[in-house]
Amino acid sequence: MKSLFYWILLVPIHLFAQSVPDQKFVQEVVTLHGSTTGLPQGKVDHILLKNNQPIAAIAGKSVQLRDGKWIVVSNEKTAPIALPAIPGTEILTSVPYQNGYAIGCSEGLYFYQNGKNPERIFPKNELYSWSLRNVAALVTDSKGRLWFGSEEGVGYLDGSNWKLFTGKEGLPYNQFTCAAAGPDGIVWFGTKKGAIQIDNEQFKYRFSRRWLPGDHVYSIAIQADNGTAWIGTDQGISQITRQSISLEQKARIFTKQVEERHNRMGFVAQSHLKEQFNVASSEVAISDNDGMYTSMYGAAQAFRYAATGDPEAKALADRSFKACKWLVDITHEKGFPARVIIPVDWPEKVNETHSREDNLRNQQHDPMWKDIYPRFPKSKDGKYYWKCDTSSDELAGHFFFYGIYYDLVAKTDEEKQAVRDVVGDITDHLIRHGYKLVDHDGKVTRWGDFSPEYFNSVYGYDQRGLNSAVMLSFLNVARHVTGDKKYDAEAKILRDKYNYHINAMHPKEFFPPENVVPWDNNICLMSLYGLINYETDPSLLLMYRQGLEVAWQHISKQKNAFWDAIYAALANRFTQQADQKMFENKGLFPENRLYASKVVKGHYKGNYRADFILENLQKIPLDLVGYTMDNTHRLDVVFDSSPMQEKNIGWRTDGYALPIDERGHVRQDRDGFALLASEGDGHDEHEGTFFLLPYYMAYYHGLLGSGDAR
């Protein structure tokens, strides 16, 4: 029987300390205006606001937005400002400032007052002293500060003091075209590649089809009442609205999105857009990882149910469990989970697409590609096809979900027995085949080998740490769910004979780069969640805590709320265990009596920041269409110069990955350091699971603080 102490450790912190966060934050929402709403084609030369309604000058016409449509109106012209010529330079822009004007020129910044000669200004502070060139953007903000944009960077004058910014201080780009001021000191700069918002000296870069119809910005106008930005580009107008929303409201939006566009027979995955960028053209699709993605959605709803008691959450978690169990029940052998299930009348001819000839072609560039046919066998009842060659991604998702579902959702004996059955079936299949996932051809799947022989081969040595942790996790989950001690006996064999627990202390590869793939982070951390939560041996917990830190150090700079939440939950649990004196048994590691105390001291507190979890959750866009985003031109990034590293990998000058709303990835299982990325180039919409799971997991574990993301 487990001690009361063990069960206390499983009680989530939120039950004592936290309620659902209803604090509002600013969510930026984009509406793009183009020919479909009556906007003439051509660059938007100018935008002005009249009664907070935009009037735009395009192709010699003046158009105004009325009831969602742009109509031609009479031209409204303003008299040009009479400014003196400045010898040796070209005037690019000007703005009223104090009792005169600030004038931006090709060679410098000038102040001008009537009756006086223009005076050239040289911005200077403790870091920089600039003789400005191409001052193409000037604006006075709502606090009376004069801002400029030039080739050197941006800056503002507050009284007699200058504050200057380059890429080192976070400026993304410096080819300026215009500027505009909003409320609360916010300023916007237009550039030849996107728009830059500066709020409290924090930079937000808005470019690509996610934010703008075209990247060359010619004009910007900001509503004084609510900060809505109207951005005129070479291909239309972007309306970026600042909406007040809470995390819980955002979660409801994403749950609705999943249910309306991403639910296929209970399976959850991305959807395909028949018309690029148009979510109204969405149709359900399949992925290689339907099992994992459905498991993640089910886990999100399980955490939601545990945290809120919402009956809808239980119903969705139940549905997800049944779908995942169906993947196991439909296949050729007890305990083998399929990747995908589709009806036989699925429009794509999957076995023609995945033909034997296709397998051989794939082997030309990937010799380990499995030549198996059919890749979609037919179910015994003849109604469905199911996809084989199942991977460790799928298994990690299944076991992650099953443990959470068993603990937090399954209430009746019937519900719990269903979990015991499926977990036992999968685990027994692996044990029966020597810790391998064996396909309908009698051979191991490409990524389903957890055997000692594989780890000691030239092909599997690099998977040794990860797959050892994964296999031990499966056994821990199986023992916890089924109560069968035979799984403890199997784990002991793997530890005593093959050192799986030692391998698990290095669960992530760091080098060479070709061995470092982002989806391994999902596999690793989801597996560590089951491995550590269901481990009761103090000596193993100390070792696995080290393994958790090793994995975390590799990914901690990505500001990924899902990975951060898993790490934080497990690290906090270790802190609780240390506070309960769980590791003070002097019999632990007698050959090195300092080991236990050293690990406890070094890893007592988790090395994470809760505000990063909040920041990531707030910044995930409401628009989850996958866009291509090329950040390689940015001034605020540092390229990874590691040996053998592929091109276009890097991070911001502060050492962290670019924010999720400024890069091509919205899925939380991708490489945040990829500066050139795409997720379907507008042909796929991704499911809201990538907000829902980290949100409800962080909420359940008491990890959500308060305050706005910056």
C-alpha cells in the first residue's frame, strides 16, 4: 500500500492556491482588406482616420471603409507644409515638434522653427552617438516623446535625454518608411518588410501573411480610442485590433475551433484548406500522428476537467480515450496501435500514394525507410483502413494520456478497467516482442524499437537515452494503471541487466545537429512525466531528476509553454519530495554518500520562469493557419554557428527563441530556433490543442501567474 505521503504529492498545487485566471490581456487580431472587400489594387499611399474610420489613398483614388466595404469617396487633400530647403540632403518626412518641426532627411535629423535656420541633431547616449542617415520615419507619441527611424536604428527624445535602439536592444529591422502614434505611448513604424510596434520599449514585429497582405508598408494610422492599427501595404490593408481577452475565453475559442474543424471520428489533427489561407474552406485531414495529437487533446480536456469540473471536458476526454483505444483495437495483433483510421471511402487513395515503388524511392534518401505494403491495411470488418509503421511519437502520446486520464477522469470501475486493458495490451505487446513494436509484416516498425540490441547497434546508439527513458516510462505507467507487479519486474531487468536507468539520465541528444529533432522533445518530456510521477524509489527519482534537467537545458530557451509546464510540474514535485525528507535515507548510493545530497541541493528548485509560460500562452495567435515566415533578415537574431548546424537556425540577442507569434510555427512541437519555417504555407490550419494542453496543464499544476505578456 502506498503511503499517505505519496498521494499528497499527487495533489495539484492549484487546489490550494489558484483559481482559473480571468485576468484580461491584449490579444491582437488581424483582419486583412483587399479586393474581396472592394479595395482597389495597388499600394496604399496614405491612410488617415476620420471619426476613427480609415480613409485610404490607392491608385489615385480615395476610399473609405463603410459597413465592411471600401467605397470611393471624394479626395481629401491637405496643403503641404512649407519647409525650408536643406542644402545637401533630401527631405523624407517631417512632424510637428514643440514650436516647430522635426525634419527627417537622407542625411540627418533636423529641428526647425520659423525664422531660424534648421539645426542638425545628433542623437547620443551612453552607448551610441549617431550621425543619422535616411531618417524616413518621425512621430511624436502620446507622451510627447519624439521618435525617429533611420538606418542606424530607432530612438526617442524625452526632454533632453535620448534612448536609442539597435538590433542588440531588440530592433528587428531598420529600412523605415513611415511611423504613427497610438495611445499609452505606443508607436508603430512601417518598413520595407513589415511593421514594428513598440510598447514600453518592447518590440513586436508584424510581417508575413499572418499579419499583413504585403510586407512593404507605406502608411500607418492608429485609432486613438482603442489602438487599432490600420497598415497600408503594397497589396492591401491590415487591420490589427487589440482585443481584451482572458486565457479561459481563449481556451473556449480554441475548443470550439477543434470541435468544428478538427474532429474526425473522434480523432484530432490539423485540417486542410482547399483555398489557401481561407479557413472557411477547411476539410478534415489525417496526419502521421493522429494518435499522439488526439492523446494531447484528450490530456488537455482531462486537465481541464480536473481543474474546473466542467462536464464538457470529461465528455471530450472520454471521446479522445475511446478514439485512442480504437487505434489499438482495430489492428492485426493485440496491443499494436495504428497511426490513423479512415473509412474505406476516404477520397485519397492512400495505398496508391504509399505504394511499394514509393517506399523504394524514399529509401534512396532514407535507407532506414520501411518497405511495407500495404501501409494502410483493411480492418477485419472491411469498413476502415488503418495506417501501420507506428512510431515512438504515437506510443509516447498514448501512455502520457492514459496515465492522466486514469488518474483524473476515469471514475467508474468500467472506465478504469478500459484503461487497464489498453495499457496492458500495448505494454504486453512490447514485452512479448522483446521491447519492440512489431508490424503486420512481423518486423519492427521504423521508430518502434526499444530493445537492448537496438541501443547497442550502430543504428540505435543515438536513441539509447531517449528510448530507455521512454520504455521505463511505459512500464511505470503500466504498473500504476494495472497494479500488476510484473511490469516492475520487467523494468528491473532493463535496469539491472541493460542499464536503462543510466541511459535515461541523458534522455536528449545535443550533437550532432542531425540527431537533434524537435519532436523528440515531446517524446522525451511526455515520457518523463509518466516515468517520474509514477516512480516511488528515491534513488531512481534522484537519477531521473538529473535526466529531466539534462533534457530541459537543451530546450529551456524556446519559451514553449507545453515543455515548460511539464518541466515545472515535475521539478516542483521534486521540491515537495525533498521538503518531505524523501532523499535523506543514508542507505541511498552507499558507494557515494554525497550523491543524494548533491542532487537535492543542485536541483531543489526548478530552473524555469512561470511568466514565460504565461507569455507563450498569451502570444499564441488566434489564427492557427500555418504561414511561411522568413526571419533571417532580422537585426535582433544571432545565428547558430555550431559545427555541422544547418542554415537559418538562431535566436534573439537575449538568448531566447523568437516569440511564437513572430515565427512560422504555431504547433508546440517544432524547433523554436528555426528562423525560416512554414507549416503548410497557408494550406493547413492547426488545431487549438497547442494552446489548450499547456494552458490546462499549467492551470492544474498551479503554474499560472498574473500580468500581461511583454
